[in-house]
Amino acid sequence: MTHPALANVLYEGFRFGNPWALLLLLLIPLLAVLKGKRGQQGAVVFSSLHILQRLGPKAKSRAGGFRLALVFLTIAAITAALSRPQTVRTSETISESGVEMIVAIDVSRSMQVDQDGFTIGGRQVNRLQAAKKVTRDFISGRETDRIGLLAFAGRPYLASPITLDHEWLESSMQRIQIGLVEDGTAIGSAIAAAAKRLDKRPAKSRVIVLLTDGVNNAGQLSPIIAAKMAKTLGIKIYTIAVGSYGDFIIQTPLGPQRLTQEFDEETLKEIARLGEGAYFRAQDTGSLEQIFAMIDEMEKTEIKRKITTHAREWYQYPASAALVLGLLSLVGGETFWRRFP
């Protein structure tokens, strides 16, 4: 299925369909120059014109310069018609067989571990800060995809519904924080909540990217059952284990606490297998960036762009003016503008 097409106006303005015809305007100054030239010298030379004055009244030039102006206007109108003036609107229509995706990020307290390898701009950060930064970069590169954000600890909560508004997603990233819900790691509940949001969405591909650093220890639904449910809905799942094994110190409301890092890699691999996705392990910011780059490559969006130009012709108006001016000049020349001897 495809998402509704997005239309953008690329150009809107005026143009000539046949601009070379405008060269005909050069006839106007040319005719003016020729008209201004003196005629041939008379065959008979008179010593005085007084004798001719007695032959009758003078013939008056009733039209003179006015008739010449009509000719010039007719030429200008014909030129305008031949140049085909147009108002133009060029638009781009983008339709995509897109990907609809939810990125589910673990916000349990273990995600605040600062460990070597997770850095931003050379500064050491905790796992959650690194995950948010890489996720933000990943989202910014998928402009035509509809993406939602889900955070989970002891239970999941929706940070952003599925949307194409990436500015909204950027601001929603601020709502992904440690401590907003009770602690724990409810992986099964997170998968179920994400799958529910993706169910019946009109997309060619529906994807869950689940990022966690722990073992499922909360929620009423096991991760495997949740993954099987997502599979029946045709939803693909990628799982990412963040961090490395070892003992770490984290801050809690009760003070510093020692944490022994655990991963249930077998469960995460099985979730990815059931979801026909892939399992990854990220031990630093660089590997996390590579993982998201691979997911970006595997979940390509097919984009179709169509450029359409609508032109409205206006030649009929100068053509009509040229016809009226030409008839006026022709009829006037044979009637009321005619010179009599």
C-alpha cells in the first residue's frame, strides 16, 4: 500500500511558450524608419504652387499618424499571440510505498550507566543519551517515513504517536527520560504496545526497532508471546542489546547502587527471528550508529516523484485584439479614412 501523495509547488509564474516570436516586434521600428524616408523627386518642377491652389480645396489627411499607429498595434498584438503568453504552475507529487515504524527505547535505570565508548562529540555520555542521539539522526534521514516513539521501563508509554512530522518527533524525544514510570524492563509489554499502534496501518512495511540493555523482568506478557503476536500482524522486529557485561554504579533515589549488567541475548535473538528482522549488539556509540545505518539500508522506502506542469494559454486575447485592429485599419482605409482627390 502507499501513503497519500504529498504535493509541492516548485514554480508558479508567467512565461512565453514561443519567445522567438517576439523578434517580430523589430518590424515596428523598421516600418517607422521606412515611413519616415522622403519619396522620389517629382517629375515636373513648378516655379510656384499658387496656380494649383485654384484647382480646388486641399485634400485633408484624416488618418495619417493614427492609421500608422493602428498598423503598429496590430503587429504588436499578432506578435503577442504568436509568442503564446502563459501562466504556469509546476508541481511535484511524491508518493511512497513507505515504512511505518516505532522505535522502542528502554528507559530503565540501568540506561543511565556511563561507560567507555558511549560518547557524543568526544564527551562521555550514558547509554540513554547515546541511544537518543543516534535515534534522532536515524529519524532525520527518513523524511518520508511515519515514525512513532515508545519508551518503556516497568511498563511502556507512548512518547510520540506515529507521525510524518519530524519536528514533533524531535521535541518528543525530550519526553524519553529515566524515572517517568516505575523501574523494570517490560520487553514483552513494549512489543505488544508497539504492535498495537502499528496494527492496520496503511504501509508496505511495518517495523519495530527495540533497544534495551536488560532482561525482561516486568509486565504480564512474555517477550516471545508478544513477538509471535506481532508476527501474525505482519510486523517486522529488530532488536538491539546496548552496553557490555560488567559491574557499574548507577544513581537511584536511595543513593548509589552497584549494577551487574545482564543481557538475555537468546531471547532478543528469538524475538528478531520470529519478527523476521535481525539482532544486533552495540557496545559503543560507533557500533550503535552502524546498526541503525544497517537497519536504514534494509528498510528502504520506495519513493516516486512526478513533475506536472499546468499551463494556461492567453494567446486568444492578443489574437482577438489583432483581428479587431486589423479590420478597423482595413475598413477605415476604404471608408472614413480614405483620401479623396
